[in-house]
Amino acid sequence: MIQLIGRVIRERLPVLIDSGFDFRFLKFSTPTSGSTLNDKIIFLVFMKNSEYPFLCVKTVRHYGAREVIVKNLHNLQKLNQLTENSEYYDMFAKAMYLYDDGQDIFSIESACIGDRLSFAKNNLDLAIERYTALQFYLKSKEAINNLELFGNNLIAECGFAGIERQRLVNYFESLILDRKLSLPKIIQHGDFTMDNILFSKGKIRVIDYDYVGVSDLPGFDLFSLLFRYSQERFGKIYKEYFSGYFEKIGINARNYDGLIFLFYLTELLKKRGALGNTAEEIINRFKKLLF
């Protein structure tokens, strides 16, 4: 695979390298890599005598999981297009090439360089400030004008039927105070977590694009960040950050509980095994998180 990657870089991306360039690679994967078809393997590519990589190559152990690589690169291309010619263009890697010969598949993107900092409050504040500015930039003219309908459709995706589904609908509707709230559609990164944020010279860079577009409901990414930052303290800190976020994107929301519930369901839907077996189970877990 390394020889193939090197050949493709030389042939397809010659402007990036000198003719006598020697590659160095660093390969890594998840601790459980190889246990499922869609386990990704990543190769970082270094120029000779450089301590920092300049390319990131992503592949999967089994070609049958090719869509994982295709989707990741297409998602990144979308972010590149949406931020082109803006100050946010460098917040993401650059999609460069997809190789697929029917047996092997890998994508090539630029490497994001930055530091993994501890998520002390000042670092959390910086990440949210920079990302909120990006969200304002990405605001769409399209809007979600019927939050109740949007929520009912999302609940339907959970797969519950009959009484179980109606319990989720009733609980969600009990949380909505402003049924006429209009929200702009804003593409969400989908996995905006501490593990996927790098800090560089006072700016942030966001990596991992598997879930880009999983939601266009504004605030989902902020929920993902705070949810993983501290589930134990979530109920105490979310109001501080959500009020500032919605104010900056131009929304005057009186209450966020209904939105938070939709964010929570979206998070569970990303990995359906996390949904649980009953509506009551979901509602109780949400109440514990929020209250």
C-alpha cells in the first residue's frame, strides 16, 4: 500500500513535490482497527527531514467499506467549497485526490497541523468563539420554520412505533415554548469534539469529516462539544454557551430544551445502537443530562 500511495502522489500531485523527493510515512489506526469492515487506517506523509507531515492519506482495511473513504472526502470537499476565499478556509484540511482501482481505495488530503491542548475553560471559549463565527458565515437563506414538524420527522427516524414513538413526540412537544421559532439551516460538522479540534496560533483546525452534514440544525455541533466536554456538568454550562451562540447567529430563542432534545436524538442516531429499547429509557437519560 505504501508503494502504491507513493506512486500516486508522484503521478497525481507532482506540484507538491520535487522530482527527487523521498517519502517518509507514519501509519496509525484505532486500537480496535481490523475488527470491523469500516475501520480506517491513516498514513501521514512527510517530506525528507521535515518533522511535520504535509499529507494525510486515509484508507480502510477492506475494500467493501470504500464508501467510508468516499463519503469522508466528499464531505471535506463540501467544506472546502463553502469556505473558499474566506478567513475560515484554513480551518479544515484540503481535499486533494481519491484513488479507487476496484481493489484498493484511499483519499489524499492536506495535513492539519496543530496542538492538542487541554480543554481548560479558556481553550473551550476559544474553540466556541471561532466556531460560532464560522457558523454565522455558513448561515443559509433556507430556514426551518416548523420546529415541531422537524422534530417529529427526526423522531420517526429513530424507528419506534405506536405508543413508544408517541411518547417521544409528546415529550418533545412539551419542551417547545416557541413553536414559531425560525432557525436558519447551517451545515454541521457532525463530530465537533475535543478529539477533533487542533489549536494553531490562536486559531482552531477541525479534523475528521465522516459526519459532516448529519444535521443542518444550528447548535448541534455546540451540543456535541459540550456533551463530551462534561456530561456531568452539561446541565449547568449549556445555557451560558447556547445563549451566546444563538445571539451571534441572529436567533432570539427563549428556551433551548426542545432543541437540546433534538440534538441528543441526532447524537444517538449517529450510532443507532445507542438509542436503547424504549422511549422511556431515552427520556430518562436526557433528563439526567439536562436537569
